[in-house]
Amino acid sequence: MRMNLMDSQQALSFLVQQASIIESEVYKIQYPDLQYSQLIPIDTSGNEWAKSVTFFSMDRVGAAAWFSHLATDMRVADINKTKFEVGIEMAGIGYRYSLEELGFAQMIPGTNLSSDRADAARRAAEEFIDKRAFLGDSDKGWEGFLNNSYVSRSDVTADGSGSSRHWTDKTADQMIRDVNDALTGIYTGTNTVEMADTVLVPPASLITLSTSRLSNTSDNALSYLMKYNVYTLQTGRPLTIRGVLGLETAGNGDTKRMVVYRKDPSVLKMHLPMPHRFLPVWQTGPMVFDVPGIFRLGPVEIRRPSAVRYYDGI
């Protein structure tokens, strides 16, 4: 039987009711392989329609010294600040149904629409954010967390087989040394002010760490590092070591890169004033019903570059 206007209105009403069920289900889903929200502090507190965010990159300077009660040359602390303003941009991904699909679903009482399309849209939004968080976006002029020009960069020691820097050419002891040298570099480079608590490496390098056995022990390089690293020994807290896609060629000369940093919103953050959300259903054509989805975000901000370092060549 041919659909008439009333059929279209009924289909729209049916989809509106189903959309609330679908959205509730979709937003409960977690994506453990997308790591931006686990490794980068996310700030959702801003106005969701803000056009930009202003922040300052800061380094502290000054040191205390002995002082006489008659002296006039009091030492002072200060902060070197560089002002940045970054734009907040909008992106979108939604899903749709046809009148035929909705009409068929209404034929069977109690039938719920599948959430697969909404889940695919939500997943696409999360993948979009994850990529911009780590690698930036050249079209917007954004740098990512893994390739930020304000972060200091060094090469790891070239003492592997054939004077190689690569972990695949190094012993477990040498890889452990590289990680601890990276952690120590931030600690001593900031006069013990900053201490990195997180290490990011390419997934393949994480596997190399976990499969390289230390001589005369039951430990591999990774398990040993988790127990005996500079951060844990100094603070008593566990070090986070993660494998992250994008680091395989992020280093100088497209080499593998290791990132060490302190995971703290005072060091870095990403603004996500409008997390992905679905808008009300609307009919976009005689037989097409769309559920738009939008989100707004800014680039990762490195607020204290001294608490982040890159080490290339691993």
C-alpha cells in the first residue's frame, strides 16, 4: 500500500520515541582502545558555543637565597608566560533512516530500532577526537600532543647493536636505562620541580619491552620498569606506561618516539566544551529522516612544556 502523509508523521513520531532509547544505550558504550580521554586531561567546563580559548604556557623562574634583615636585594620568583588563543571548532556525524525502514519496524509491535547506526556515528566522533588530540589537524593549524613544537626533543642513546638507537637492537637493561633517563631528564631539568608520571611508546615498542627478558631474573623489561623506575622510587606511586598509535613515525626523521610527561591539567589539557550529542530528529526528504550529531573541540594545549619531553629513535 502506498505511504501517505499520515504514514510519514507516524514514522517521525516512532523514530523520535526510539531515538531517546538508542541514545541512552549508545552513550553507555566505552571505547577502551581510544585513549585520548585516559591520557590527556579533558576540560568540558567551558561554554559549549565559545569561539576560542585563551591560555598561557608558563615556566617558573627564581630561586631562594640567604637574606639579611638589612639587605635590599630580595630575590623574587616570577613566571615566564606566553599567551595563546586557540579556536574551538565544530564537527558532526549523525545517522539516518528511510521511511521504508521505519514503516517495516512499525509492522511488528514492540520492535525497537537497532542502535548500530547511532553507535557507528558515536564511534566515528570519538575516533575523530582521538586523532586530533594526538596528531592535531593541519587544516586547522593544530598540533597534537605527540608532535607539539613547544616540547623539547632529544635522541635516546645510540649504544645498541651497531651503535643503533632502536630498542629492537638493545638489551633489556639498555631499554630500562632509556626510560629512566627520560624520567630523570624532566626531574633534573626543572630542578626537581616537575616529575613525569606517564610514558607513551609505540605499541610495537611496548611489546618489545614486555618480551625482553632480564638476565638471571623472572622479569622482563616492562615488569622490571613498573617496579623500579625513578618516578615510583621517588613517590611510591605506579608509573603509567602505554602503547599509543601515531608514535611509530612521530620522531625526528620519521623514527619511533617516546613521550614522557606529567598527566595533570596544569601541564596539558584539551577543551571539549560540547561532547558529541545527537540533535532532535528531523525529516530531510520525502522518505528520509536524519538524526544529526555535533560536537565542539579545541586542540591539545601544552601549558607547561617543561613537564613534557620527546625522546626519539627508540
